[in-house]
Amino acid sequence: MNREDFEIFKQDPSLIYFDNGATTQKPKVVVDSIVDYYTKYTANAHRGDYDISLKVDMAYEGVRDKVKELIHNKKSKEIVFTSGATASINMIVFGFMKYHLTSGDEVLITKSEHASNILPWIDLAKEMGIIVRYIPLENHLVTIENVEKMVNERTKVISLAQVTNVLGDERPIEKIGKLCKENGIYFVVDGSQSVPHMEIDVQKLNIDFLAFSAHKMLGPTGVGVLYGREELLENLKPTSLGGGMNATFDSEGRIEYKSLPSRLEAGTPNIAGVIGLGSAIDYLLKVGLNNIHRHEVELKKYAIQKLEKIPNIVIYNKDIENGMIAFNIDKVFSQDTAVYLNHYHICVRAGNHCAKILKEDIQVKNTCRISFYLYNTKEEIDELVRVLEQSEDIFKIVL
Ligand SMILES: Cc1ncc(COP(=O)(O)O)c(C=O)c1O
């Protein structure tokens, strides 16, 4: 699908890139949009009164509208640009939850969350005595029944990835969103592994806060999005203060913030990055997120059918419908497998994938992860299978 749009595959046709969960390749149009900004209309945003600065403002604010469309939201001011999903979640926890939770309040997460959706909560728990509880997983999955069992009158937040980054399981977000709404619980969704791969509708899903990163969806690094309902963002205390976010201040310490979303975007933003994100969104919407999802699921099914015939392979998420495969070659350290595959120009991720406590659920510390995207092909999978089939050579290569 659209492989010719990516310069990297033209320059290196033998590259097999299966690490899209970590970051994706960038189509030429995205890179061009960034170069255009730097070569044709560089100026700061929201500060100038001359032509190119107005062009920058229009481009930058135009991307806000594109993000709004992407997640099916109604208001652009509910979209805040950050440096990535990690920054977005930290803003939610330390800018909002810190001032709206009290000691003894409970936050529900799971052991398969990314570090970015665990550590800020643990830190806040240490600081102010909130309690972090883990929803038990059922065969690695979150079920609405288990979520319901964990909810009580002290539950104030449920914070989950829509799709996890190791097994790629999708959570019943719509049902959990409804449960949260009915019980006055804040619903935080980490969309890092879902927004790039599927249609998402924040209104329909009753999501209060959503976080995701541009670089996992064909865009540049260093840019992300924080979506939040207006009344919540209005009450999110800026965790960063400076230029661009204040309307006025005086020497007595009186500060008046600007209205949303500027009050949460202090300092010069990553203008080039935001423009690149806009171009990535155009590209994704043109291909169609449903088509992307369908393509990835088809690749996964094709791969599983072939991989499971390899005698010494262990696959941890065979039946989960998505574009991710977590596996190990029996008795081989996952990083050795990755180094072996690298020898054949195949990029996979090995390790704990920043989900360091998932091992308590899947009983294995490290895995290899294949994560597909729109440009991956069945031919690449055939090559992976061919290489893994002869993996008895693995130690000759990695040692
Ligand atoms: C589920 C999930 N959440 C959060 C993140 C953090 O994203 P970033 O490093 O872009 O802030 C990742 C990145 O791998 C992820 O997979």
C-alpha cells in the first residue's frame, strides 16, 4: 500500500521495517511540508503581523482543525499540541488530576500499560496518597466485567490504552466510557497505538482526555496531542508557563492566562512538527483508517498462519485481531532474535517495550514485537518466515 511514497524504501528496497509500534516511516509529503516551512515561510506562530507569520498561523491552526476531524471532535480549542503522548499524559496527571483528586481516591489502570501511563500515576500516588489499582486481565485482555468489579465509590479515574503496545489488544473503550460517564469517573485514554491505526470518535466513546504522538502515525518526532473536554482543560493548571500562554501579567504577580488552547501551549511550539502532523493526517485520511486497519489485520492473519508452522516459535497474541505479533524463538533471548533478524535487514523490536510489569501477566520478561503499518507487504512476511525457519543458525550470527 503506497510504498512508493516513502523515500526510505526507494533508497533501501531491501529494508523490512516491522517496528511501527515504536515509530513509523515518513512519506515524502510529510518531509516536504516540513522543509517547505523551513525554506519558504519560517516565522514564529501567533506573534507576527507580516505575511509569512500569518501564513504560519493559518498552517498551524489549520492542523488543529485536522486533528479535530481525525478524532471526530467538535471543538478545535479542545486540541492542545504537546511534545508527545508522554507529555500529554503528564499534563493530565500533574496539571489536572493533582488538583482534582484527594488522598484515598482510586485510579484504575492495568499491568499492560506503557510506562507513560503508569509512572505518572505512581508518582502522584506517592505525592498525595491516591491509590493506583490494577484491573485484573482475563487471558491478557481487559473485560468490562472486570472493570465493573473494580469500580467503587472511591474510583475517580480509569486510565487505559485503547490498544496496548505489546500484545496489541483493544480495550472495550465504548463500554468503559459509558461506565465512567454514569459513575462520574474521569476517563483517560492513551491513543498512541490506536489513533494511527483505526477510526476513533472521542464523543461517541465518552473520552474525557486522549493522548497520542505524531511520530507513530507518519508524522515527525517531538509532537503530540492532548485532547480534553473543554470544561476539563479550562481547569487544567498549566504545567509550563511563559510566552504565548499569558494574556497579561504585572510585577505584583498577577497573571492572566490566554483562553484555550493557547494557555496550555507555553513557549514557541514545534511549528514544523505540527505542520508535518497536519500533512500526515491528510495522508492517513486519504488512504482511510478503516483500510489501514483492514490491511494490518490481513497481514497479521497471513503471518500467523505461516509463523505458527515454525516448530520453535512461541506466539503470545495469536488470536488478537490487530497488526502486532509478540513472539519468541524458544530458548533464545529476544534481543538475540532481533539481532539475527537485523542481519537480514529485518527490523523488529525486542525487550519489554516499556511495559515492564506486563511480565506479571504473560510470565515472560522480554518478547520480540512485529508491528505492521500500511506499507508492509505479504512478501516481507514471506522473507521473515524464511529467515526464522532457518533460525538454527541464530547463534552463528549473533555471537
Ligand atoms: C501505548 C503507548 N503509550 C505511550 C507511549 C509513549 O509515546 P511517546 O514516547 O511518543 O511519548 C507509547 C510509545 O511507545 C505507547 O506505545
